[in-house]
Amino acid sequence: MTRLVLKLGSSSIASGDGLALDVIADLVTQIAAAQRDGHEVILVTSGAARLGRQLLAFEGPTARAGPELQRLIDAVRLTVTQESGLGELKATLGRYGAADLAGPLGVALAASVGQPALMALYRQLAAAVGVEVCQILLSKSDLDSAEAMGDVGSILISALELGVLPVVNGNDTTDPKSELDNDQIAVAVAVAAEASRLTFLTNVRGVYADGDMRERIARLTPEEARSVRTMAPPGGRGGMRSKLNAAARAAYCGVESVIGSASDPDAVARSLSPRARMGTVIRAAGDRLAPGARWVGGIAYPMGTIGINREAERSLRSGSTLFLSGVKRIDGEFDPGSVVELVDVRHPERLIGRGSVAMPSTILRLLRALSTEEVADVLSILFRLRHAPGLRGTERDVRTASTAAALAGGPLDPTQFEDVAGLAGRGSLAARQAYAELASATPDRVRILTDALYQAQPRACSAILAEGSFLAGKVSPGSPAHRAVRDMHAIHRDSLVVFRAS
């Protein structure tokens, strides 16, 4: 028995009349045959917004009504004068004009119209071959919740055990602005439902190595899938790049993926067979994830990327956590608790792992690649800028000779403050960049950075503020504040999922 997730893209079911009913009907028939053979199938489908647009624009199944309606309007206009209510007629007929489907709200409106029509279509086609269906709509907020996706996984498995065909779609009605697409949802569903295979059915036969689409690639490793540049023209919201990234992520989670054509004969049966020569296969890079690792490892939508060096990678593979010194690059904007991907900074196609960040992207950019001593210097300077920008009139003013001497200079005077001299004079590029950012920071920027630190690292912040040595220009070595800084890390220890090295 194989548990298969089929992702059916908009491009593969689109036609001039709306949706390619023959393609959909044939796939539903194939799914029914696979179920009779003992296999379990989950269908992730696109097409709701497209179908909704067709319905709202009098296209698709109702296309023939368009010309008749226009002739009716023209005939009425010929018999009605302005004095006898033409203005009222125009207002009434305006309700039947083309809907404004531009922007996120247009997507939401089209999806809200198309979703029930799409499900009615699937239900009718499935009933004709003796299959019952259930509908599951997923938004990014669902994928962001480990508890919610645990429940979704349980529902999917229960439906499969009852012989029901789950039909899953992204909820564009409630989540129209999200960058999430059904390719990402397909991976999340495959991991949550413990599927062994995932097939992306599109309008091309696979991934191609040439722009003319003559040389189809038969197999790819996950790294190759993430780095391949030539691809088929995009269709729907995701496109081929989205499918390649999604297939690579599934492969790291132990799910083999195929990218192929929805019009291929016996596409479902061939998707179920590891030996079938269909489309482009992205081979699994390891075993399926353990239950506790599924949400971070394969389900949660990544909000950014952290590039790390090989030393940090070796440390992670030995069971350690990710300290700030190993963080070399930050891409994306994210808050504490967001899931991010960890990649080789020199070869970003190498996905090393995933985890929940302990700090926001603003702080990680400031502290990346710094040693413990450099981090302590940065925090000391930052808190002095926030709480004693002029070092006059503060509660701790002139308490020591060193502080008194420092009153003549500002909080960034390297001749007076050891932390400034240490940071500005160090040889590392990261230290000089951090100093430059602090030196150019406005009061508002200082407030943003310190507030973010208070929220993300309360232990270290409390220790530094309680000790107060930042006013004198240094976090004292060996102090509780210094120990707290030493324990700061980029990723929460218990959230790390490190993928098997290829």
C-alpha cells in the first residue's frame, strides 16, 4: 500500500472554457482505481480562483450566456429613454458588470465563488466512480500552528482509512495576501499525513535542462532541484520554481517526489510506482521524519533563511545548537519563533536543516558572525545608547572615576570605553559592520533594537541591566551578564531539525 499526495496545478486543468473537465474526470477515475487496488490518495487541487473568475465574467460553463445577455441589454436600451428611467436601468444592469478581480480582494472574491463550484464538480465526478470526498481548506495560519497541523494530519489519515478522498486547497478567501501556494501546502500535507510519495501534476512532462524544452531531466537530488535554473514556463501561482523547491523540501523529509504531466496516460498509477519512468523524480534524501520533527522539518512555512559556515554545520551535526558566531547571512524578515531554513552560506542549494529562531531578523543581522566577546561589546554599547545616551543626568551618573572621565566624550568614544575600542578595533569584518551600524543608529533605531532584545533575550538583558557595567564601558568577564551573553544562540535548541547529509 502506498500513500500518495497528488498536487494538481491550475496550469494542468486550465482550458479556454474554464477548466479541463476531461483531465479532471480522468484523474478522479484513476484515483478510484488506485483506491480499489489498496492505495491511499490525497488530492491537493488548484483552480478555485480561476473557476470563480470564469463564473463571475460569464465565461466557462456559462460563456454562451454572455452574448445573449448583451443582446438583451442592447434591445432594452433601444426602447428606454433617459426620461423614462434609463439611469435606473443602468444602475440595475451595473450589478451584472464585470467584477473587479484585481488585487488580493479580487482573488478572495473569485476563490469564494469558485471553491463551492470546484468541490461540487469533484463530488459529482467522484460519486460517478463510487468515491466519497471530503474538503480541507488550509491557510498559512494553519501551517504556522503545530497543533493545528497535527489535527489536520489526524483527519487526513482517518479519512483515508475510511476510503474517503481528501480534497485539499489553499484558502484564498481568508488568506488572499499570503505568498503561500498549493505546492507548499502539498508538502505540508504529505509530511502531516505520513505519505511516502508526492506528485506534482502540471502542464509539462517534467523539468527541462534547456530553454527549448527538449532535454527532460529524469532525476534530481534535492540540492540539484534547488539550484537548477532552466525550467518550464510557470503556470498558476506557483510555477516550476515553486515545485522544485517544494519537491526538494519533501525529499529532505523522506518523501520522494515526481514532477510530471497531468495528461500522461496512467499518471496516478505511474506515480504510485517507484520504478515508473514518469516526469522528473526528486529522490528522497533520508527517512521520513519522526512525529516530533514534522512540523518544524517539513510543515511550517519558512519565513527566512540563515546561511551558516561549515564549522557551524559540523557543530549542529554533532548535536550542538547554532551560536551567533556561525551565522553568516540572513535573508528575509522574521520574528522570534518563526521557522527558518539553515543553508550552507557558500552553497545555498544545500539545505542543512530548519529551526525556530530565538531572535528577530533585525537582531540577528546586527549580531551575526560575532564572537561572545564581540556580542557582549555590542550589547553594552547598545544599552548605553538607550539608557545613557549623554551619560549626564542619569541615575548612575558619575559613580566611578572611569564613568566621570567618560562624561567629556559621548557613549561611542573609543578612548573612554573599552567596549567601543574593542569592537571598532577588532580585525573581523562583522565586528566593524556592527560598530558602524551602532554609530549611525538614530534614537528610534536604538529603541527598536533594544525593545526587540528585551522580548527575545530577557535573561541576558536583565543581567546586563542589573549589573550596570555597560555604563562604564564593558560587560565584566565572568559576571552573570557575561555568562548570559555566552549562552545566547540563534535557534531554539529543542526545535532544530538537521537533515541527513547527502
